[in-house]
Amino acid sequence: MLRGLATLVCFQGIGEAVVYLSDMPIPGPVIGMVLLFATLQLTGTETPEWLGETGHFMIRWLSLMFLPACTGLFFLPDITTDQWLPIIGAMFLGTLLTMAASGYLMHRLMPDPDGDSQ
């Protein structure tokens, strides 16, 4: 688990450095995960078990990582009182689009269990 966490943090740091040096408007962790994906693809190896276990563990507790951001909204009442409708709309639309995109990708990328063509 520690090896996987160290690898993820290392790639996040590399992504942050790339963003800092290039002044790109993309978050460093996103760049880091793209670089990790590219590294795994270029080496032609499967995802190592230790990295997969760390990723699954972190995804299992992902909702806890959003708690600080959500509770921070309660301490900014002057900003959120007149913008609650756009915030709820963005959350609803973002959730709807994410679910639709995930369903579409799963339909396109997963093999058909019956063997029928799509």
C-alpha cells in the first residue's frame, strides 16, 4: 500500500511541477495521472497489483475527500446565499453528464457477455 501511495504522490508531484513550469491551466494531479497512464501504456505492462490495491482503497474512501470542500461552503454564506441555484444546477448537471458519459463508455468498452455485436 505504501509503495502505491508513494507512486501516486510522486506522479502528482511531477504533474504539479509540469503545471508550475509550463503555466498550464490544468490541475497538476490530472497531469500526473495522465503521465502515470502513459508510463503504464508505454511499458506495456498491466497495472501492478500493489498500485491497483492502493487505487481501489482510495476510491473506496473517495467521498471523505470531498467533505472539507463541502463544509467550506457553509463558512462562505455571503457568496452562497445569492448563488445557491447555480450551485445546485451545476451539481445536478455535472452528475447527470457524468452518469451519461460513464454509461456510454461502459456500453462501448465492455465486452458483450452474450457475444452479440453491439
